[in-house]
Amino acid sequence: MTKNRYFYFSDEDCKYVEVKRGRAATFMMLFVALLLLSAGTVVSLHFYFNIPLLPIQTERQVDADVQKLHEKLDRMSRMLEKLAQVDNTLRTAVNLPVISEEEKQMATGGNRLSLLESPMPTALATTSQLINQLSRRIERQESSYQEIFGKYKENQELFACIPAIKPIDAPRTSGFGMRLHPIYQIMKFHSGQDFTAPTGTPIYATGNGTVETASFVDGYGNCVIIDHGFGYKTVYAHQSKLNVKVGQSVKRGMLIGYVGNTGVSEAPHLHYEVVKDGIKVNPSSYFFEDMTPAEYNAAVLAVSQSRTNDDRLE
């Protein structure tokens, strides 16, 4: 077999000169060819016969690391499930609807399959999917807690504003409903609750709010009307002297005036009304176990002192 020979044209000699290869050059060409052949063989074996490119020990380490990641993600998922159970309890406590299982699945994009139950190649391919699902569940849980906290704060404000105590330390006389009017002597609807007391007896706000009216009103005499928000208002009529001004903020148990006999009244007393969403309702429905202003203020003072003592102990 004829060996391939290579020539080049020499300008100096004006003729073709044969190329002479050295052993080193020949060896280098053979080495490069073998290296390329080896690389091609490894890649071909990997794609056609699923033979790993990495050493066995390195691949096992990667598998172990992925397995640990799956275990952590699975623990996080179980923790979120426990938080969801607490979430339901909190939502019930603040009077919010419980999130259904269907809504939870919609938030996470479907049922979750544990990666530990899947073969490693499948588990590795779906790791990103599980992380995204957990992220959405965390976002939904955070949103739910914010809603719960907002409702809790709203409930606190509502409970503080509801007219929940008696406005005066005095016995109730005329109740809510139809009665014979003491002055007109005709059957007339009585839209509030009367408390008989001497002139000058203190009158107290029955809930937190803002003074809407503090002036003389036809029929009601010297009158205070407090807007408590949440659709609640209270009316305190026939006073001898007012102790608040329009626009003033008041707290439950705060002194707002004194019993009198002004307006359409035959004797010193307090006419008290509760209005809900523009409709006058029975004030008795809102008395908290007939707690008087003095009892309420004493309870508030006791709680305040208890908190102060607890802070000192800490």
C-alpha cells in the first residue's frame, strides 16, 4: 500500500519539496484522534445505553443530596398542613368562613404527590414543581393570616363600640314598646328605655364613639347622640347639663352629662335609645348582664392594674 506523501512549493528552490513528518507530530495527531474517539464513545453510550457520564460515587452523592432536599420539602408540606388546621380554628374564632379543600387545591394547582414516592429521575424533574406549589401555599396561608388579623382588629373595635353597659346607675322604669304616654295620655310607641334618677346623677357613654349631637333637641331636651360606627348610635335625652362637645371622641364608661328634666319630661330621668342601621331597637338587648358604668370602670381598672403588675414581674 502506497503511503500518502505531501509536498509544498519552495520559492527559494523553485520546486516542490516533500514534507517530512517527525515522530512527535505523528504521535500528537494519533493522541488527538484517540481523545476525540473516546469522547464520542462516552457520549454515545450515555444517550443510547443510559450509561452515566459522572463517576458512580459522584452520582450517588448527587442522589443523596436530592433525596435530602425531597425530605425537607416533604416536612415543609406537612408543616403547612398543620398550619392550615390552625388557620381553620382561627377563622372560626373571628367569624370568618373556613377555606374549603377545593379552594386549597385551586391555590396549589392540584393534588400534591410526594416526591419520595417517585423514581429519582422523575423526582428530580418535578422538584421545581413542588417548590412552586409550596410557594403558592405559603402565599395563600400568609394572605389568610392577614385576613384573620384584620378581622380580629375589626372585632376588637366592634366590641369596644357596641353599647354594652347601662348608661346610668339607676333603676329602669318605662321599657321599649307601646305604652300610655305620661304627658299626652295616649298610647304611643316608646322608642327607648327610661331610668329614673335625681337631677345631677352622672350619665355615661355605653360604648366607644364620636359625639354627633350635644345640644337642645325638641322633645328630647338637652341631648347627646353618640355615633359608635358599625351602624350603631345611642341617644341620651332630658339632661340637665352636658359634659361633651360635638366631634369629641368618647370611651365606654366616660362621663357625658347629668340627669335632668328638660324637653318633654314630667320628672328627672334619662331617656336612652339604641339605634342600629337607622332603626331604633330595644336597649335591653345590649346590656351586658346589667353591668353598671361603675362596675364596668372597676373591671377596666382591675385589668389595667393586673397588666401593670405582670409587666413588673417580667
